[in-house]
Amino acid sequence: MKTGFPYNSIIAGLALLSSAALFSCGGGKKGDPFDSVTAEDVTSAVPETCVTAAAAEPVSGRDGRIHINNIGPLREVFNDSNKYHYAVAERIGIAPITGISEAYHTRRPVVRIESCRWYEVDSLKHSVPYLVPEAARLLESIGRNFIDSLSSRGAGGYRVLVTSLLRTPYTVKRLRRVNRNATDSSTHQFATTFDISYRRFHCLDSTRTVNEEDLKNLLGEVLLDLRREERCLVKFERHSPCFHITATGK
């Protein structure tokens, strides 16, 4: 790992790229280092229209409970080994970035990820908001399918919460100080992988609530369907309560 690029410099540099609105849900600025995505990639990678809120729908049943299909223990269902995540990430991802200067020469284009009608991006402490187009499309599918599934159960008003995106070797090192599950071989460094919380969801209307456990298991249903389509690999993380998800590129 190079030591000449401190964490603050990396984040500050990427923030400048962010302020240029590289890919703010469909837009791009020519000449930017990540502007090698085609128009087709951009429109298919992110939602056509992103908004900051959506109308909540009434919750069915008592105490915010909804119907859930039993898919089994999530820890056992979603246990894809990191070696498989890593193999896929190396194949379709960018080369790990150790400094901001390298962000201008990624081998793959990346898409800026922002909160929108399909998902909410959490406050990022150890990652920056970029993914390769395949992963961005997968994230949109997860968010869209979750909202559709919730609506089909007579509920609404929630979005999934994205808690981690692209990491650098330096941010991985910092994260390992507080999270022993973080590894040097983190697939987040390839911009193919993101985390979605199963403990926290973005609620659009606090007066209409859905049972937290039901939300977690509904998200599990959504992820299982996409994994069966071979669009992703998923690891259920216990100590850091999230689904660790890597796009396969399909």
C-alpha cells in the first residue's frame, strides 16, 4: 500500500469529483475522469428519476406485521465465500485505488451513487459513493424489487439503506481498527460490492411502521431471487449487521 496519499486527501479529491455531478442519477460532465461510461450504461445503471421522498402506503395487519415467505435462516442461506466474491470482483471491477491520482485512470468506468427513490445512501465513513455500472444496476434492482415487494404486501414507506460502497486500501485499514470483519482482501476495493443494512431501513413516514424483522426477511427474499438469477453473491454479516453483496455482471 502506498503511504503518500492520506485518507483525507483521498476523500477530498473524490468530493471534488462528486461536486462536479459526474453521474447524479443519469447526468455526466464531459472531461471528468469517470466519464468513460456510455449513455446506455448510465441510463441503465441508475434510476431515470431520483427523488428524495416517496409516498408511504398504509401497513397491513396488526403491529406493522406483513406476510413473509420462510426462506430459512439468513445466515445459512447467504453464506457465499469471500473467495468467490473476490474472483468475480477481480474479473469485472476496477483496479484498487490507493490515491486520488489513480482515480483518473481506472480500467473500468464507475458510476456515482446517490440517494434516490429506490434506495438511501447512509453517511459514509469508510467508503466513497461509486460502483461499476453492473453493480449500480444491481443496486437499483434490489431497491426497486424491495419497494415493489413491500407494496404487494400492503405496506410501503421504506427504502433500503446502503451503508458501504467503494473502499481504498487505506480506508480498509482504518475500518479494520473498528470492525474485525474487514479484510485486506475486501471486494469493496473493486467497486463491485456494496453493503445494505438489515437492521436499519430508511423510513419515509414515522407514523406508519413495519416490523423490523419483517423488513429484514423481505429484503432476504429479494436478494434470494436475484441470487437465483446469478446476478449477485451475498454474505450475511452478523457483527456488522448488513448483507455484503457483490455483482456478478449478469
